[in-house]
Amino acid sequence: MQPLSTWPEAERRGIVGVLTDIDDTLTTEGAITPDALAALGALQAAGLHVVPITGRPVGWSATFAATWPVDAVVAENGAVALLPTHEKGLKPRCDLGSLLSKIYQQDSATRSANFARMQAVARRVLREVPGTALATDSPGRETDIAIDHSEFARLPPETIARVVALLRSEGMNATVSSIHINGWYGEHDKLAGARWIVRTLWQRDLDAEIGRWVYVGDSSNDQTMFERFPHSVGVANIARFLPMLEHLPRYLSRGARGAGFAEVAAALLQARGDGPGLSRSAPG
């Protein structure tokens, strides 16, 4: 990893879109920080595409998709997206209010079958691994399950590893975020979700222009993004997960969580001539 301040200006100037994790990247203690919220708005005002991609549930993400200055929110590790109803001619959905529409990567029959299987696996985890509990946001989940390891619970590394192994023994994908252990059935992940939303909203091929996008994250479930994106940034609190990471972000911010994301935005805006830049937001 290199300091964010070493990111060449010419590379920053070519960026067209920002993809970002939410928990502990935009948020602190579950709430977005004012500097991160302002950064999202400044990026959009400058004409960049902005999409958070999270392991959080679609129900939890709806408020953010409706109120934050973003183009969409991709939830549940790439399985489902929330976007303004004017995009792609989509109709409002009564369960999310009139501001949002919801689209999926899996069809309804597949989601229904997978949901039943996942609930059985969740019961097995709770039964066989002492100290485990479902994440408190579980009622809003449609395409995955989540075990709390650091949001309200405090699971030791060996217990986290045991849960991950159990999920994978059931044929599930499993990742560890900064707060949860997520498990799901399907081929999607954060990278597949990024490809899907970029293609759906803008008819762009993310892989063909991967050098024109940046990804910002903080934990081990961001590894596929760190590996694929030549422009990737870890906010400073990623230090907690470094021993678990095979693939590291290319750059590291000085600030943690929302302050780190704001540094990334300032660096991009400075290169475009739209903001004060990294040097003033993060001296040195």
C-alpha cells in the first residue's frame, strides 16, 4: 500500500466513478459522518458516478438510497440494488415508498428457494457455534444471512473462522465485513454487483474501463475489489484486517472511516479543479 498522497494527478483526473463500501468506510458507529456525506454530494456535483456497495440488507439500505446523493445502493453483497424510480423507467414500489425501485440479480423462484435454505443454515450456526447471534438487521435481508461479530457482539477470531467454515460446508459463499459474517447462495459478490449496476445504469463495461473507476473500502470482504481495481483505497481503519488480507488496496488514506473517504473525494476533486484537494484536507 502507498499513501493516498502518492496517487498521480493524471490518474485521478481520468476517474469517472466512485464505488464504495458503507460500514466503517462512510460511517462511524452506524451513521454517516458529515464530511463523508458532503464528499458524496461534491462528487456527484462534479459529474462523477457514485454507488455504495454493501453487505448490509436491502431494507437497511433503503433510507440511504433515498436520501444520500448517490446514483444507487447495491446491497447484500451484490444481489440487489435500490435506485431512483426515474432510472431505466422503473416504477415505484410500495414497500420502499415512491422514491426507490428495487432490482435483483436472481429471479424470484431462485430467491425463494435460497431463502429457505439459508434460514436452515442460520439455525445450524446458532445451534452449533456458542455465542453466535444473527445480526440485528436480519429482518431486512432477502438474499443472505448475517452473523454479528463486531457490531453488538464480540466474537474472537477462532469463532469467526468456525462460522465461515460452517457456511462454506453448506455450499454458501461467506465473507467477513467489519461487523458481520455474511453467507449466501449464488455467484454474485461485490465485484459482480459493481459490474451489474454499471451495465444497468450506464450501459458501460466496467472491466473494459476498470482504470477509470476507484473503489474505497475497509475490510476483508472488499478483497475482490482491491484485487481487481487498479485504483483502490483503504481507509486507515483497514489496519485491523491487514493480517487477514491476501489482496491489499493500492492506496491508504490517513483518516479513518468517513474522514478517509473525504480524503479520497478531495483528491479526485482537486485533480478535476473542483475542490481544495488532498493537500488542504489532509496536510502532508
